[in-house]
Amino acid sequence: MTSISAVNQSQTLALKPAAALPPAVNDSAVAQSTASPASVVIIGEDTSVQVPVYSSRGLLPLGGTALAWESDATDDVSKAMANNFNSASTFGRFRGLGAALLEQLAGNGKGFSQSLIKTSATPDAAALSAAQSKLHSNADNSITLTIKTASGATVALSLTSQVNGLAVSADVTGGELTDEELAGLAALAEGFESAVDGFTGEPPSLDLSKLTQYDATVFSSVDLQAQLKLSDDSVQTLSFHAESSTRSVSMSGPLGQLKMAVDLKNSAIIGNQAQQAKALQSYLKQFDSARQRGHGDPQLMTLFTDTFTALNSHYPDASRTSTAPQTVNSISLTDVDHAMLNGLADFTASVTQTVQASNPMHPEELDAFAYKVSQSSESKGTSPLNRTLEQHQQSQLTASYHQALYPGSSLRMGMDAASQNYAYYQIEDSASSSMRMTYDKGKLIEAAVSKSASQSTRVTKYELGHLIEDTLTPEKSSEQRSFTRLIESAVQEDRMSRVRSGRSSLLDALAAIHDQVMQPARI
């Protein structure tokens, strides 16, 4: 059975067995880089093996290389680092470290710094120190979580790695952490680990939903920054920010990039849980339709939909984060107003796929996919009795792609005419929806929704390199519907229901109206 022992001259300290410890760690010595004799961690078949201290820096030369620890520690984080060190992937290097580091900080409230570097058997002390510093601050792969507390303290956690090193750090500045803040950090450990595992996975995913569920009465903001160097030397980046008034994500990588921001300042427009769920599901169907029509990359669109779901779920409770009433431009909203609103917070979102020129004979024919969608809301007027409420939604799709000319045939485009048998699609779509409600002296005089959509599809077909077809198909639709009388009837029926049975029928009627408002424009 493989085991780990730490030997410090006359003292022996048994660490947690690590049968899965990477082979390279088994073949090298793991030592502390300090100026005085220090612990030397070795792997062996006998748990009682005693190892002499070979140098004043605690380095054990073996085969011309050694592994140097930044500090002498036997905590769970250092053990995880030892187990992960020789993993071939960044996912394996970082796995479990995010949760372990945050839980350790939550347990004692103290800063922590540790690194493990593969170095020469007899390194220069200054060079080793410089390498450790660079590993913490300028590594190929880095993930940083920054949390600001409501009391003013800042917590910063960092995971970094490169080919020859792995490092972690946790710092607390601006004040000591309270018991409540420490408990809040512990509650975020799983969310941090999920975000790290997702982003470093192959393929990557964005699992940010648990990071949005922080206690807004304890923490004022949460930020996650990440950068990975991939096997093809391309770079993948992520930036996530969340606070009570906004949430945002920006990600870029080989597949493309996505950007998203959710505005939480107008919390009054947010509907109940049922309305939110319906609106979210409606948008996800819309995104999937756009992906299918524009032949968007499934993996990139999954990142986009997962991010949209995370940012538009678990909205902060405005009543707990602010003493101000939930209003839009200082105007409180009613159940009737919410029946005409989407139910989600305002947002902007876009996704752009990396452009490819897949046809060498016609490099101007690009394979591309770009989609953007947004929602904005506004209330005009200074009195609940005299006001106008508006909400606008827009989407736009621009895409182009190649397909084999005949079903069942393969698409292999080259420089010879025999390979030029294909159809090239160019897509231009747009859609918009506008809702408007107007009150005059407290009376609803307008509740209307207008929708429009347009689609343009151009298809050019080539056979043996010759153009055989070029078609352009434009389609448009528009509609406008008034809900004023329907709302008036629902309100009147509610009054009668209260008289007859003492029960209100308004919410059920408004839910049915909301379903009709949510219907997308059709072509």
C-alpha cells in the first residue's frame, strides 16, 4: 500500500494515504524551500521509512530534479495539491482545491499560501523564491474568487498552475471576518468548486448558479476571474460578477465568445416564481430555435443557455438587500401590471461563434453564427394614477453555413471541382415585442402588445463547382393585440367572485393573460 510520510529530523508525521498520487511524485522528493532544515515528504512502501535532510533548503536531489514546497504544512489543501500535482489536465490539477481552500479559510479565518514546484535538485534560493512568486501571480492557468463583505472586508482566493508548478492562496484584507461571514464562505465552497470544475472541464461548462446564491446581507459582491492555456496554446477566459444590482458574465475561447448582463435595479418588474419559470423556458426554446436555424455550435450554445439560466435564477430578495420599495422609477407595480410583463429582470445577451472559412475554393463563404437578445423596461410618470409602463424585447440572428448538396453525402470541400457540391446558407432574422400600459387618473386605458418578426434566407447551390441555384426567401409578420378589455373583464369577474364566494379569481385570470402575452411572434 502506498503511503506518505513527512520526516523532520527526529520527528515523524504520518499524512493521509494517497494511493492515487501521481507516479512522478512517487519518483521525486517533495521538500520545503526554507532556509532551515525542514520536512521532506516521500512516497514509499513502508510508512516508517526515515529520510535524512539532504540540504539546508530541505531539498532531496533525485535524478537531477526535486519538488519544493513553499511552506511546511500538513493541511487538507496541501495534501490535495500533492495528490493532484502530476495530473495531465488543469481539471485534475485544480480538482477539489477550490472547495478545500474556501472551507479551510472558513474554518479559521486566516490567510494561507502554498505552492509546489518541480525544480532542479540544487536550486538557487533566490531563483526558487522568484519562481514561487511568479507561479502565484503570472501562471498559465489561474482562477481567482474575490468576495467583498457587507462590513468592508475583502476575501481573495487564487488557484494557479503551469507545467512545473501548482499554487493556492487565500487572503483577507480590510478587516477580520465575523462568524456570520465565515459561515457564508463555507456555504459558497460547493459553488466555487462547481464553477472551477466546469470551466476547467473538457469540454468546458459554466456552472455559476450556486455562486449567484450568496447571502446578499453578508456579502456585497462576488467576482470570479479565470484564464486557461489550452493544449493548442489558445486561451480561454471567464469573468463573472454578481452584486445586488447586477450580474454579468463574459467568456471567450476557441469556440467563440459570449457576453451577458442582467440589470437587477428595477426589481419590481420581476414576476413570481411561476412567471419567471415560464419566461425562462420561453427564452430557452427561442435560443434552441435560433441554434437550429443558424446551425450554431451546440457546445457554445449550451454555455450560453446555461449562463442565461444561472443569471436569471435565484434573484436576490430585494426586501432583504434594500429598505426601498420594489418599484420602477419610484412607481409600485400591481398584479395587473405583472400579467403584462415578461417576469424576468432586464438583460442583454450575445453569443458569437468563431468564424471559419471551410471552403478553400471560396474563402469568402464563411461559416458564422451570431445571436443577440435583450429586454428593457421603463415606467414614465410620477404618480401611480397617471403613468405609462413599457417593456421591449429584441433578438437578432446572423448566420451562414455549408451543407452537402445531396442527403446522405459527405461535405468535403477542396480545391478541385469534384469537391464543390454543396449548398451555402445565409440567414438574417430579427424579432421584436413591445408592451405598453397606460393609466389615466387610475383607470387603465391601454394594455397592448405589438410583435414583429422577419426572416431572410439565401441559398446558393453548387454542383461540380458550378452555380446551379441562387434563391432569396424573405418573410415578415406583425401583429398587435389589445388586452384592455380582457383585463377589465378579469377585474370585474374578481369583484363578483369575492361577493359570491369570498374568493378572488384575479390571479388565475391574470396567469391566463400572461400566457397569451408570452406567445412569440410567428411567421
